[in-house]
Amino acid sequence: MRKLAVMFLSIFVFLSACSNTEQPKEQESLLKQSWKDIEAEAKNTTVRMFMWGGDDGINRYMDEWVAPRLKKEYGITFERVPMDTSDGYK
């Protein structure tokens, strides 16, 4: 459970860092929210993770361990979007 929470928080922080918003007040309000409020806001949403799809072990871990737990414990649909490394350079 703790590993999942850390992983979820890491994904959330990573995706937040990748976003470009013109409203920093939204980010500030997010930092002031309780974890319970963040979980409630995330429920019934979809997270898409674009990642290298070339490692069967990692793919299986994300698809068979991470995705079901995010769905069961947080109501979040996880979609792994496989990418080839060369896709990032186009």
C-alpha cells in the first residue's frame, strides 16, 4: 500500500512538473489540499503514461500490478502508452 502511494505521488508530481499552466494559483491551492481531497479529486479519472514499451517485465508490472491497484484503491484508470525511443525525436 505504501509503495503504491509513493508511486502514485511520484507519477502525480512528475506529470504536474511536465504541465505548463498560466495559473500558478491552481498549483498553490493544490499544495494546500489534504491528501484525502487529492484522492477524491483523482477518483474516476484516467492517467496516461507515455513510456518506453520495450521491456516486457516493466510493461507487465505496470499493466498487471500498478493499473489494477490504482483502479481498486483510488478509482483511477491507468493507461500505459508504449513509445519507441525514436518517437520522442520526431
